[in-house]
Amino acid sequence: MTSTASENSRNRADALPKSWNPGEVEADLYEGWVAAGYFAADAKSAKAPYSIVLPPPNVTGNLHMGHAFDHTIMDLLTRRKRMQGYEVLWLPGMDHAGIATQSVVEKQLARDGKTKEDFGRELFVDKVWDWKRESGGAIQGQMRRLGVGVDWARDRFTMDEGLSRAVQTIFKRLFDAGLIYRAERLVNWSPVLETAISDVEVKYEDVEGELVSLRYGSLKDDEPHIIVATTRVETMLGDTAVAVHPEDARYASLIGTTLYHPITGRQIPVVADDYVDPEFGSGAVKITPAHDPNDFELGMRHNLPMPTIMDKTGKITDTGTEFDGMDRFEARVKIRERLAEEGRIVAEKRPYVHSVGHSERSGEPIEPRLSMQWWVKVESLAKAAGDAVRNGDTVIHPASQEPRWFDWVDDMHDWCISRQLWWGHRIPIWYGPEGEVVCVGPDEQAPEGYVQDPDVLDTWFSSGLWPFSTMGWPDATPELEKFYPTSVLVTGYDILFFWVARMMMFGTFVADDPVITAGKPADSAQVPFRDVFLHGLIRDEFGRKYSKSKGIGVDPLLWIVEYGADATRFTLARGAQPGSDLSVGPPHVTASRSFVTKLFNATKFALMNGAAPGELPSRASLTDTDRWILDRLEQVRAEVDSAFDRYEIGKACEALYHFAWDELCDWYLELAKVQFAESEERAASTRTVLGVVLDSVLRLLHPVIPFVTESLWQALTGGAEGSSIVVASWPEVSGVTTDEVAARRVADAQRLITEIRRFRSDQGLTDKQKVAAALIGLDTADLTGLAAEITNLARLTEPGEDFSATASVQVRLSGATVTVELDTSGTVDLDAERRRLEKDLGVAQKDLTSTTAKLGNEAFLAKAPDDVVAKIRTRREVAESEVARIGARLEEIARLAAAK
């Protein structure tokens, strides 16, 4: 390296701030990347494509930590692929989140004493659009703060004009294919929202309720009767049967007869069905087909009447009893009181803790309700989705999640797609004056006088089209031809069924569309994504799932403001493994901030010493230390590439963390200081090696911590390869064979230095105290070439004429034993050292006694797992070594004290 290059490096070091303050640079760096067009995808590029569509966050508010986790993973994948030479499209967007968004706006209106009905459908929807524009901007701001490299020019929304066209198109295609139908079925009903809701919007909670056992039929013990138990007494108004097991001898004579209904006075049949568990409770259950999923299926099997006893607000209706008009919970109390007065309650258990489904949006218990809805017939669609994984067209990572996938798609029930809301995609069905039904496509007009269905589609219907609708389908576009199918979907395993399955069903349904297949090989499968990377849930440092309602969690912006985007991203990425949950908290992000600071300080130190990347000198002219760090860099690069390719993000981050901190900063930089002090030729060579290693490390780390790596790389290279690390090339295979001899020598030197440092610490020497020492056996150990580095890093000096060895330590290395004799006279308080060592000896002896006793216990050895026994053996070996080491040192101290 020339002196001019070294001087340039030092000047760039001076241009860096004294310390890394992310808040001062991150925003400007990000906007610079966007302005330069680094994240803009070119659909006409000749480069190989790599594409991801962002799982669209709901437009209902700010991003949470789960979003930050998702976005970090996708950003590092796309940044790496961009550096590897791919044409990368990361397409952003947001979901209109029907129920969630309508609920937010309705609550805002309620604060002013208004309802949506006060405005009417059209004006209310306008208000929701106004709210969307405000909230959507906040989400985009958070994404920018995190540093996500999305193509903002292609930002989409599930209700924009293009996606609405896609929704209408696929609805009509499914309808015309006989895969969409209307039927009265049981759904999850929210009385507060007055709509059906999906399974994913139902959260189950343990609540304290009541279990009431009541008597159907005669009140006399010697006359026909059956006792049943229920947690929802009010639903008995809709009972149309009592069911027992067909082989239950207790009720054999009653099967096929009828029993008196205690409230309605009707005679209801006793039916036999294998669904009933004869061992549970009384072995009999009351059947309310219109208000219980299991009862509905049983009612279908036995052709039972299915009266709906509640209106859409949860009030009792049309039962002909005094309970009509009561809220369901009020009716529960009143019916129980009447039954008690009549002597029909056999037993009550209160409180009775049981799991109850609640609406995620409104918080109230959901009500299973028989309702006329629109449905998708999923059998053929689900089979195609399953076959795509079975055939390997789509690969799920980790493979351990595949059984869950097949369990769902192989046993999927028809999908309720209609919602009784105003915000969302209106169902494109129109009804004529004589009951005619017409499905209207995006380029068609409904016949005059026809009225459109008032319901909207389930949010998952439009988001199920996301991978291809965002690229312009149903129209032919360059994006569809270049970037579809997408490369990978990144999402949590918890929505594998709710969202991923729907995208797979719709994606395989349109797989033969000429718009989709245009420009693709004839034998390539047109699935929505080639890979599905399922990560786990994010939890706090105590393992609790993040929950705003429970006060558990943190806004990722708070971490970004306090610790920086890089530290936040590294914390999330370091814990990202396929299928595994991630527990993070302040200690983790604090450690990540320390890592970012360490990298900054190390690079600045290297620049101040003239380090800069350049052409490496010949391998033969490099020192063992230089060859070792270059070889370790290549090994880590290979490990990182392999881990990233397998979506083992955390493993890649761990490898980079330990290489950068432990080997580069803690060892090579310290060893390099010695080489800097040698000849100018040696110093120049070391500066180049250090520059090359730092250049590669910054590139390898860039996808995870983009801001600090950009700043440091600019300073290190002067903006080579364009002007940004974002578009710099990814480190490639070096092609150099590892120097095993150099690796052994450096490992032995590290071991020797570590043992000397430990010995010094045992003797109470401070880091600043230099001690005269004689190193005996370096030549035998083949370490003479590293003598200066060993002496310097172990804080030793050459022995003088008055040298007198007062302490010694022997270190067994790979090829020989090195003896280190030290003159510690006048540097150690022998009495204080003896007291400290005696205390340590007592601890070691206690552990030795304990482990020896356990290993001598045959009963323990017979029962204890192998790994437990192995750990105890290791503890005993350590304890034995400590007792011997401390004992030897105490003997030496006694000898030194006697000599005085």
C-alpha cells in the first residue's frame, strides 16, 4: 500500500464522527438510497430475478415488533441478493383490514356521538379512506426508519383500483366455475360488529362462567327424563334434540322417543350419535344446531330443525317466550332463575373456568350463528395447494412445518367469504327484481334495475391474490413476466393456514392463465412463491408473547430511537431461525448496540492506522497472522452463505458476530498493532490485509446492519464500486487453500497468550503491569515467528541481567509445551493473593467432592440421562484441574514468602 493510500485512509477516519450516533445519520442515508434508485426494480433487466411481496400490514395503526421482525428478515434477504447481482423487486403495500379498520373509524365517530348510519354507506366509506391516508403514511414512516429497501414506486393497497379489478376478476372466474356459492351455514358472529368474522379474528380466552346441569322431560325420577349440562343456558331456547351415544345402555329405551322441553314446552327427540362421549358428564348433550358448530353437524346428520333464536345484535328473538328482546347474557340469568324455581336445575358449578372465543376487534364473546353467507368451495383448490408442496414446486422452511400444512389443506372446510360491513370489496353479485342472480365482472355492467349484494368480501380474499395482483394481474405486465412467481414468502408460522393457504389456492387456480405463463418455461410451475420461510413468534425476554392489550411488548420505534435501527435489526435477525420463537428484550438490543459500536471503533482505528483494501501481496509474503485471518474470513463467508441460503438467519448472524468481535477485533487488530510497528513493508502489507478483511466483513454484515456498514464502507473504500455498499458486490469464494500450519500456529499463540493472561490475573497483576519473562520452548512449539506478538499481547518484557524467576506456568500446546518464567517480585501482595486463592480452593474442592459423590452413586448413574452425567463428569474434570492449579500456586506463594 502506498503512503498516499494510507494518508487517504487516515483522512477518511478523521471525517468519521468521534462515536457512532445512529440518530444523526440514518434518515439521511436512507433517503439517499431511495433517491439514488437503489431499491427500484427494472422489469426489463437481463439480470436473474429475485422478488418478494411484503406481507401487507393492516392499515389500522403503527407497526409492531412482529412487523419489524418480518421486515428485517425480508430486507436482509433482498439486500444480499441485490449485492449478488440479482434484479431485486421487493414490493410494498398495505391491507385495508376490513373489520379492524371499520371498527377504528366507528369508534372515532362514537366519541362524537355518531354512528356510521348517521352518514350512510357512501359518506362513511369516504371517512375511512381519509383515515387510511393518514394512518398509511405513519406506517411508511416507520418502515423508512427501519431501513427497509422496498420499491416505493410500486406501493400497492388491497383496495386500490388495480387490486379491486383483480378481486372482481377472480370472484367471477370462481363463480362461473361453480366454486363460489351462497348457503345458510354456521359462522362466527360478532354481535357488536354485527358481522361474521373469520377464525383468525377469534381469540380464545379462559373465563369464569357457570356449568348448569338441568333436567329435560319429567321432573319425576321414575318417569322419562335426561340430565344435560351447559355453560350457555340461553341457547336451550333453540334446542331441537337431546343426543346420547347409541351404545349407552342408560338411554337405550329413550332413543327415538321425545322429551318435554322445560321452556318452550315442545317435545324434542332423543337421537343417537357417535359424537356423544358416554364417559363425559351424564353422557347426554342438548343439541342447538343454529348456535353450536358440533350441534350443527349433528343436526345435519339427523335432519333436525335449526331455529335461530338471536338477532344480529345478540338479543333473543322469535322464540315465543318471555325472554324475547333480552340480551343473551341477561336471558342466561333469567332462564336459569326460572329453571331453578321449577326445580329443573340439578347442579350448578360456579365459577366454572372454560375457554370462550372472543372477537379480536370488539372484545365480546362471539356467537356461533346460522346465517346466509357466501362461500368458496375449497376441495379442489386446497388439493392443488397441497400438491404444490408435495411436488416440491413450493418448499416450506423448516420442513418440520409441512405436516401442519398438509393437516390443514387436506381437511379444509369451505370458506365463508362474506362480511356484513361497509368497508371492503363489495361482493360483485347483483339481484334482479324477480330474484335473478348475476355475477358482474370488472368490465361488465349490471342489468338495469338490479341491486348489488350489500356484503363485502373477507379481507383474506383480496390478500390471497397479493403475490400476482400487485404485479398487475389480470392484465399482462412486465412485472408478472419478470418477477412472478415470487422467490420467497416470509411470514410467521401462526398464519400458515389463514393467509398462506389462501394465496396458494388462488395462485394455483390461475396458474394456467396466459398472463401468468407468458415468458415462462413450459414445464415450470406457476405457484405464488418458490419458498415459504416460516419464522416463529416474537416474545419478550421472559418468553411472553408480545401483546399490546396485556402491556407486553415494545414499539420498535422506541428501540430505533434509543439504540438505533442497526441494533434493533441485529437483535431481531440474530434470533431468527426457521420455525423457532424469538425472545428479545432490552439486554439483547443493548448487546447489539455494543456490537455496532465495537465495529465502528475497530474500523475507525484501522483507518487511523492507514488500512485500506487493495491487491493482496503474495501469500508467501504474508505472515501467519495475515494468512490466518484471511482464511478464517473465507470460512466464515462460506458458513454465512450456507446459512442464509437455508434461511438460518440467526446462525449467519452468530457467525458474523463472533468473527467480527472475537477474531477480528479482539485478536487480529491486536496482533496487527505489532506488525504495524515493524518495517514499513510489513506494516503496508498488514494495512492491506486489514482493509480487505474489513471490506468483506462490512459487505457480509450490510444486509443486517445497513446504516453503520454504509458509513464505514464509504470511509474505508472512498465509495468504490459505484458509491454505496448497497450496490457493492457480495464477497465471492477466494479459491485459496487454507493454510493449516498458520492456523495451528495462531491457535497455539492465542492459547499461550490466554493462559499467560489468566496466570497474571491469578497473581493479581493489572493489565498495565509489564512483567519480565522468559519463554522457554517457543522454537520447539514452532512459535518463534510469533514471539513479538506473544510478548506484546501478554504484557511481557525481555528478561534483564537481574532477572529472577519467581513464578512459572507451563502451557501444553498442539505440538509441545512452553514454559513461561516470570519475575513477579515486588508486583504481588502475597498475603492477599494467598487469601484469595484459599477461598477459590475451597469452592473447587467442594465442587470436586460433590461431583465425585454423584459419579460414585450407581443408582444415580442408572437413572440420570447421558447428557446430565456427561456434564457432571466435565465439572469434576474442571474441579480437579482447579484444585491442582490453585494448590500449586499456593505452594509457590509459600516458597516465595519463606524466601523473604
